[in-house]
Amino acid sequence: MSKPNSPDNAGAFDPLALENQFCFALYSASLAMTKTYKPFLDQLGLTYPQYLVMLVLWQQDDVLVKSIGEKLFLDSGTLTPLLKRLETSGLVARNRDEADERQVRITLTREGRALKRKAQAIPHQVLCASGQPAESLGALREQLTRIRADLARSFS
């Protein structure tokens, strides 16, 4: 019996071949994307996960930790240390919510708001680095968003 990728079966589809895995293509593209962001974010003193939190806060300031976690698909165990580091850096403040002291509210500091101006060029720089037209990346983003929603329904 010949092996799936042997010359005898040239052209046969192997469902377990690494190059046939959608998950690996997505994972390795994600790694490449994070590496592309790194030099830009280093200039801001942010890691990629911190940048994502800042994106949420630049869109809407003064939000609950729970809300940030929902938008980024992160649990509080992952988010809390990240927020503490942003607070130590002077970019955000963490305060108990007045209506419900069990909840923590995150607000941008003056430095956190000012950092947005420095970050303005990053999306365009990453777009250029990708070598792809904006329309193609927009369509891919929409497709990945649908895939994420479908996968989330399958395990919830």
C-alpha cells in the first residue's frame, strides 16, 4: 500500500497535510501580521494585545473591563494583567464602577489619548506591508468575521 503523499499517489489530496490546513494558513498569517505590527508598536511602547485594547478605548473611552473582553474575545484572566501594565505605563486608569463596585471601569489618561495621534499611520503602514489592495483585505476581514461567528456558534 502506498503512502498518501508518495509518488504513486501524486496529486492525491491529503487532508492531514500541513499545507492543506486552513487553521495553519490562518495561524501563520496571524503570526506574520503580528510580526509586521511589532516595529510600529515598539515605537509606541505597546505590545499587540495592548494595541488592541487601546483601539477599543480610542473608539469608546470609559468602558467596563467586561465590555473590552467581549470586543476582543478575551477573558478577564488574560485582560487584567494586560490592563495593569497599561495602567503602570500611564495610558489608562482602572477604577471601580460607581453603579456596581464589582465591575472595573477603564478610562484613557491624557497620555493614552495622545498616543492615538502617534498610532494614526499604523493601519496604512501595515496595509502597504501586506502588498494587498485595501478592498481585498476588507473582503477578507468580513469573511473571517463570519467564520469566527460561525465557529463561535459551534462551541457555545
